[in-house]
Amino acid sequence: MKLHASVDLADALEAARRIDYVGGDPTVKVKDAEYSQDSRRMPVIDLKQEQVNIKHYKENQSSGTLWRICTFASIKDGIVHEQDHEIDLIGANG
């Protein structure tokens, strides 16, 4: 989980760097993250969010926004990372 969190942070920082490079401003409002004190529940919560993230990556990839133009490689890498983590979580959740 720690490795995945660092990959997510690196992806977000790269996307922000690219948006800044072209003079854009992020337009996404980040929602509060769901969490649980129960360590057995966290992989279930994380899996749900990974699936939402993959959906959003694909929507951004297929739209004609500045985001897609400037960050296609980051989005593609993001999808791969999210799908890898989704596969791991599916296995962990049985």
C-alpha cells in the first residue's frame, strides 16, 4: 500500500507539473477520502476508489480537453498503475 500511495502521489505531481507548464489551472475538486480504522476494510475501500479513478482516467483520455493533450502519457501510466493495484486488491479481497 505504501508503494502504491507513493506512485499515486508521483502521478499527481507529474500531472500538476504538466498542467502548470501549459499555463493551465487544475479544475478538479478533490473529495474527502473514505477510510476505515479496520485494516481489513481498507483494501475494499481502496479497490472501490481505484475503480472510480480508472473510470475518470478513461473519461479524461477520451475527452478533447487540454488535460488530454498535455498529459496523455501520464494518464496512460496512471491507468496502468491503477489497474495493477486493482488486480492486487481483487486478489487480496478474494
